[in-house]
Amino acid sequence: MGKRQFRGAENGDGPRKRQRVVHEAPTSEVIHTSRQLRQLLAFDPDLGRSRHGLQSFKLLLDSLLSRDDNADSAEKRQQHEARFTIVKEYLQSTKPIEDDESSTYLPDIMQTWSHAGQVNNENLLSAVPVVLALLLKLLSQSLELTPIGLGICRTFLQKRQQELISRSLSADKGKAFIISPTLRMLREAVCFDGGAIARPMFRARVSMLKSLARNMGIVHIGEEPEDIKKPSPRTNAVQFFLSALKYLHPEAKKELLTQRDVVTALTRDVKQDLPYLVLDLLNGLRDHILLDSKVPREAKSNLLSSTTLIKISGLYYYRQANDDLPSIPDAAHDFLMTACTNPSCGVLRQDTGLYPREADPNAAIPSADLEELGLEAIVWMNKFKTEVPVRNFVLSNLLQNLRPWSSVKQSELITSIFKVAPELIADFFIKNKSFTFEPKLSATWIGYAAFLFNTVALPLPEYFCRGSGYAELPPPTSIVMDNILPIPLNQKALSRCLTNKSRMISFFATRILILAVQKLDTAVKMHQDPAHSSKSHNNQALWTDAARRLVDEFCQRSPGIKEMINSYRSIPEDDILHREAASQLLRLYYEVIPQVALMAKFDVSPLLETALKRLSKQEKQKETRSEEDGEDDPRDFALSLKELENLLAIAGYSPGMRWFAATEQLTLSPFTTLLKVYVEAPHGVSLAPVRQVLDFVAVEQQVVPAKDKGHPGISVLLETLKELMASSPSSLAVLWPFLDKCLTRCTTAPVKYLEMLQDLGAKDAEDEVLTVSPLVAAIIEQLPFAAKATDSKSTLDGLSRFLPKLLGYSAAAGESKPLLEAALAVMSESFAKGLGKSLTVPKKHPFKQAKGGKSTEAKQDTNNTTAEGKKPESGDDVAALDSEQLERVLDLPDSLTADNSALVKWQNKSVDELVDEGHAISLISLLASEHASIRKEALVNILKMAAKVQQSEYEEKEQIWLLLSELAETAKVAAASQAVNAVAPLPSTIIAFACHAVNVLRDPTHSLYPKINSFLTRGPFWSVDRVPLADEVLTEEPAVGDSYYAQLNWLLAYLLDGLRTSKDLELFHKKRAKGPLFERLLAVAGNPYMRTPLRMQVLRILYRASKIEGGSTTLVTRFGVVSWLEELLKMKKSMSATQSQGGAGTVVSSEDEVAVYKGLLKRIWEACDKGRVEGWSKGGVESVIV
């Protein structure tokens, strides 16, 4: 078979193959004189000779630039000087006569360059720029030849040279040997003499910057790394661009950065660049763009687009072989930190805090809509759960490409961005769902957990926004919640972390929850800031509702309190750091969200006893090790003590705490053990909270006199024990069991010992002050039994040292000295004759307690703590709260406010949403509406909702259906019994009970769950003349453990919501078998051991009653509320100095409570029928209040 004929041309004379291009190596010769150099560079049409001359010149320039002055010998230096003289003379000989802008320097070389362009000789088109670049580099080192170098640079700006430059820059991509020398030549020109020619070159940018973006994309190709000596066109293009940025003026930089193709190409292939080029690029952009205050912000924004930032963030994974250069990931991190967190860099935009872009925080909403709809009147309040519009969209796009779980620096970058742009926190976690918090002990999970920890640790924006004060409307609850507990930290994941077998996973979850609860506390306080009261009342109610909704959202996203308790119990004893964190978490729950913590059946007594036992064990081990191995680390004891402080704070909330009950684990009672820890604690450990608890419990249990007469309380006993510890530790060690028995006896029968003291002091009738600690009487009683014990000798020896000190301090504290001497005389009978006679009450003792002064134990604490030894405030000088302050403390918004939109909203919701999100409660509350038509519609919809619940698969559907059905039947029965007005509303107590019962039925672990189920099964409807479950809660034992106070808190909350009208008031003062409800509430609140939050709820009920017509008069004349408040004032004055009890269980301080009592007295007097009250009391009430 023959060959096919060529069909590419009409005749057969044309070439059948592409001609092969052969690049021959240029020839050269050694140059000895300037004349020879001039002859070699003279224009010659023969391209070979021209190339020969340029190559010879290039070698001469290379030798001059490669010279090392330190290594060369004298002969070589002379050779160098001779060669430089040749170049200098050549340049002087070719210098034009007239030096102006139109003058052409190096005319022969320029003509050769032009001729090469005309004949399209690529070898010369490459050789000329190479020579010119080397020549300019050499001239930049000589101040004498700088004018000639500037002349050469100006020659480049002539039309013919611009055309040649433009042609070379736009050559084919494969002709890098032409493009790269041209770029190097331009770079040397733009840098020459400090950028003297930069501006004129930028004006000629049409040719000088032609194809710059394309050339930046011509990267090195091949398996071998790029050779530094032969850089690719991209390397030369980037260096030329950076040099131009360095010397151009701000306006030129702005215009240069508007070329989007150049800016994009600049970082497109940055991951493939050599390390030195990457460093030059990052440093150049930072120094000459980002940190240049003269460059406009919009120009910087053009550079730092999403694409650019994402490409630079890819340098976090840059693999760097050369360790001599700075780290590329570190340089990229520093660049991004500067670019993303500095507002002047053009990326970071001013946001509005936690208010999204589409939300107007100061929008005017009609008051009618606010009253009717509440938070639902804010159209954007529930809009941002799945998408958050942000102003910093560039940073948002960047964050989605970062992986904080794989890089510490990326995590640091994200948290730094979150700190300056908090709007991005919710946006980031909504969009980024590629990684969950499901527990799995790995480096990746630990990195993600650390990132979430740092995110939660970020503070909330001041005022929730960037303004100088709070906005009119609260921020969206979902966004605030995402800032407190980000979306990955859901209830399921956190619960699994707490129950995980790995200590590290559980510890991470605990620490994150601690920060979250602290952040929640801050957010709630910001919602409750008094600044909101200066705005309209409706807006204040909005902020309050938003705070309540925020707490509810947190409770739904965080683990249950029981899971935290179980997690704490499962921590090994040797994991001190973890135990301290877990106890702190529980304490925060009790202090910040007690409504959740009190629902759990949590007896802190065993844990407190275990902690005390552990401390005692550590003290014994410390004594043993100090003799053999040296001192222990004091930080371990400090952590154990901190755990103890947390448990003590929790115990302050638990009314069932058994302070003086002996257990199998402890040889001493918890109180005595705590006393022992305080006395024997090492130096440098803070013991102020422990001291406060000791003081409070001692006064509360009547172990020592109250502080209402300047008595220092337990300071007498503490200082006695400390002095004995310092002088005779062995004596103190044998005294603890005896002291514990006395303290326990004193608390079980305090009246008995007070009578003993009275009988003992009856002999001295002239003594006016017979105040002595009941502990002294207990010691008198127990001393004979101690003397008969088998180890009586050591015990009596210790008591012989202890008792004089105790009685001496007591006398110095202001107790009756004759009575103390009489007590000591009785005590002496139990000692041996010689020892008993030597016991005396010291006349001058170092303890001094002047009236209102501080004890020495308080002034100089051996443990460097600030113990409170100051005189308690009597309360007489505390001013009553005015009407506005009292309203702020005791007045709560009406939770049964009608929300008419609930008639429609519930229909499209699932049963889970109806119960959990409060739609059922909103519908029930409409039964209290003042409009009959609304009540009728609400009743119909409640029946429909009941049917929907019964047909669903909701776990508690039977109980919810029964509640709704009985409520509807009660409304029907009440309407049928109304002969005059068949549409009269139900009593508010019935409606409030139904609303609060829904929240109980949705949680089977609630302590009231059995009682409410039992109540619902009694009959088909409820009696409207009775208050549901009031008798069961107030008189019956709780069905679940020691949850009495938790159930009482629930009852008081619903009674407060149920007291709205005069008819509701009648139910509260109606006579019943067990007494009127008001009378029983006052009796409960008179309990001296009741915690302040519960007593404040009773005060709120009284305040609500005073706002109803006739309420104040009824309280005064029928229930003696004035006398009741007077007794509370007296009780509070006697306990004011220790009421803080270590920060646990109090909402307001003692002085604040006294001010509330006085303010309420004043409020009741102002609101009552003064004429009737004065006639009833014969002026007694007015004399007390006024």
C-alpha cells in the first residue's frame, strides 16, 4: 500500500513537516577595553555577531555582580575594578549629548533590540532584556552612574521600547525565555533609585503591565522543584508586581488593585510558589497595602476578596523543606490575623453585634401589638434559626473553608474573628455542620472541643450591639443562644460526653458548660439591666420575656441536672481538678438557674461528707510525707478546698442539709469537720467562704449568740482553736470528739441550755448583761461524762488549756464575765483538785471586740483571707425602697396576658411543639381574656387541641389530653352556673394552674408529676372555689424525696400568676378548714430557715394583692401583715451579718431585704383604706409605719 498524498496545499512544493527550531549556544569573548566593548555592541545586521557581542557583555556583567569582596584577593579586586572601569567608560562614551526625556541611552543596544523585533529573532529578544536587567542591577550599586541608569529607564518609556516590551510580555506561554527576562528588566527599572521611575512607568501601564495577570499564571511545570536561578514567569511577574506596589503612590496602588484579573492571579497558584516568594508576597501585601493608611479602604477590599483569603488560608497546609526561612504557615496566619481583625484593612465591616443585618433593633412597634403579641410582635424575633444574614460576608465565606479541629492556628484565627465580629458565630455553626461534637477520643475531637471552649469563652458584645447603650428591642433569642451554647453543643452530645468513660471528654464538657452557664448569667443580667426601665413599660416586659425565653432555650439545649450530678459522683477521688470543675458546674446551676437545679433530687450531704473526709485524709498524708518526702503541692489542697466551697454553696440551697448528724464515713459531724478544716488549713489558702458558712450555721442553729448586739459570733471559738493549734496541737487533736458532741447537743436542745445559763446567772441579779454562748452550757453538761471516760486524762488536759482561752475570749467579746466565772467554777469540779483550782478567766486577753469593731481573728487571718468580722448592720438606718425600686423588685409582668394569635398558630404545629414551645399554654391563657368572644374561641380550640393530642404519638398524650379536657369541662360548668353572665371568665388560679401543670406533665421526673396525675383522676372537672393542689403542697409530705421547697416554689409561682382580680383575691382570703390561703402563706414565709428566693415570692404575692382594690386593707385588718413584716424585720436584723452564707441561696443582701420589707410596709399603707385601718387599729398601724 502506497503513501497517501499530502492534501494540505494546492501544489506539492510546500513543506510537509514543521521546520525544527534549533537554539544554538551563543559565542563570546573576553572583553579587555571599553573600545572593544563598544565595537562588540555596535549595531550589526548580522544577528550572529550581535548575539556574540551581547553574550560577551553579559558575561562581563555576571563577573561584576558575582564578586565577593571578602573572599577575593588583591589581584582579583584589581581585575574587578578594571572590568568596572570598562563598563563605566563604555557608558560614558555612549551617553547622549543632551540629557532629556527624548534622549536614547545605549542606542546600539536599543537598535539591536528593535532590529530583533523586526526580524522576529527570539534569541535577541531574550538576550537584550537579560543584559539590560543585569546592567541596571549593577548601576544601582553605584551612586556615580545613577544618572545613566535613570536615563536607561527613561529610554524604556519611549514608544519603540514600549512596543518591544509589550510584545515580549505578550509572547506565547511557552516562550518563558522571553517573558522572564523582560519582567526582570522591568523590576530592576521600577526599583532603580528608590522607585524614581515608578510613576512614569505606571503611566505607561498599557504596555508595561500588559498580560501581567496571564504571566502570573505561567507556573513552573515538572516534577523537579523550580530552580531559584531560573525562576518561572509567575515568579518574575509577582516580584515585579510587589516592587511596583512598594514604590507607587496610593492613587496608583488603588488603580492597580482595581484590575480584578491581576489581583485574582496573584494568589491563584500561591501554594505552588517557592517559600521565599510566598514570604515576599505576604510581607509585601501586608506592609505596602494593609498597613498603608494612605491606601483607601475600598482598594484594600478589592485585594482581600473571599477568593484571595481562601487561597492564603490554604498556606496553613504548605509543606516547607527549607528550615532556614521563617515558617510559611506562621506567616500566613499573621497575615490573616491582621487582615481579618483590623477594620482598617478593608475586610472587617462594622456589624451590629447580635442583631442581624435585616433586624432593626430600634424599630417602633405599636403598643397595642406589644400588649397583644409580646415578643411575637417583633417580626424578626424567630426568623434567624436556619439562616443569619451577616454584613461580613467575606469573612463568612472564609470561615467555611477553615478547619479549626485540625489546626490550632486556624482555631485561633476563627475565635479572633468571632471576637471582633460576633455576628459570625451563629452564622458559622449554622452553615458548618460537617463536624459534630459526638464524643470520640481523638486528636481531631480534642481540637474541636478546644475550639468550642474558646468560642464559648468569648464575651458577649456590650449592650448586645455596637451602640453606646441598649437598643429598644432585645436581640433574637436564637442568636444569643448560639453565642452561649453553639449548635454542636446540643443536649444529646453533651449528655453523652458527661457519661463517657474517658475522663478527658467528660472534663472538656464540664468546663464548656461552666463557661456557658456563666455566659448565660451575664446575658440574663443584661436583659434585666435597670437601663431598660427608662424606656416604655412594654419594652421592659419584652426584655423580661426574652430573658425567660433565653433560659428556657438553654435548659432545652444543655444536659439535665441529674446527668451532671451522676457525672460528678462517678469522678474518681484522685482526679481533683475534674471534681472541682464538676462541683463548680453544679453550684452555678443552683445560683443561675435554680428553677432547674431544685427540681432534682440531690442530697448534697454525702458528697459534702466525702469532701470533708478527703480533706482530713490529705492533712494526715501531708503530715506523713512532710517528714519523709518533703512538702506536698499546696495546689492540690487548694483545689480540694475549692470543691468544698462549691459544695457548701450548694448546701446553702438545701434546707435538708444535716450539719450536725454523725455518719459512718465521718467520725465528726460535717460542721465540726468543717471547723477542723478551717483551723488546720495551711497558710495561703483562701477560707473566706468556709468562714461565712461556719458563721451562718452557728448563729442559725443557736450555737453562739446572734450578732445583733455586737457579738462576734463564732469568731470567739475560731480564735480559741487557732491559738490552741499554735501552742499545743496535740491538745487540740484530742478535743475534737468532745467539742463535736457539745456542738451537736447544743443544736438539738438550744432552749435547754439557755435555761441552764439563766439558772446559773440567777445568783448574780445585779448583772445586767447575762449573754453567754449556749456552747458554754453544753460544755458544763458534758464535762462530767468526759471526766469518767477511759481516755479522760488526755481530754481533761486539753480542756484545761482550751477552756480558759475560750472563756477569756468570750469575756473580751462582751459576754457576762460574772456568768463566765460561775460557769468556770462549775467546770472546775470535774477536774482534779489542783488543776481545777488553777483554772481562771483571764482578765486581759489579746482578743478585743469593741462595740461595732473587728476581732483580731478578722483583722489578721493566719490564712491570708479576708474574714468578715465587722459589726452587723442593725437595719435601723436602712432606707425603704421607693415605689419605683419596689416595683422593679417585686412586680412581675402578667404571664396570663392574652395572645390572640395563639388561636391560629397552634393549628400548624406538631404536638411536641404545642407542649414544648408553649403554644398550648398561650391558648389556655386566652381563657382569661376580657373579651367573651376570645374566651369562646379559646374554649373551642382547646377541645380541638385535646383531640389532636389524643390522636398523636406523644409520650405524655394521655395526661395532656386529660388536663385540656378537664379544663374545658370546668369552663363549661362555670359558664352554666353563671345565671347573670354565662360568659364570665374562669378564676385566674384555675388558668394559672393549668398553664403550670403543662410544664410538669411534659417532664415525668418532676417532683409534682405524681400529685398532678392524682389530681387529674379525681373527677371530670375542677372546683372553681378551691385553689388546686394548695393543700397537697403545703401540708402533705412530698412524693419525691426532700423536694418540699421545690414544690413550694412551683406553687408560689402559679399563685402569683393566679392573683389578678378582686375575685381572685376572694379565693385567697376565703375561710377554709385549714385556714385562709393568705394566712397559710404568711406562716410558711415566717420560717426563719426559708431561703430568700421563696420568701421573695411570697412578698411578690403580697405586692400583687396590694395592687388590687381592697387588697391592702384586707391584708392589714384580716391577716395582720404589718405585724408579720415587723417580725421579719427583727429576724433579719438578728441575722444580717451572716445572711450571705457564702454566696449561696440569697438573691439580695440582708440590707436590701430590710429595704424591701420597709418598702412593702409603706406600699401597703399608701394603698389601704386609711380611715378604716386607723379605726381598726386605733392609730397603731400608722404609728408603726410612719
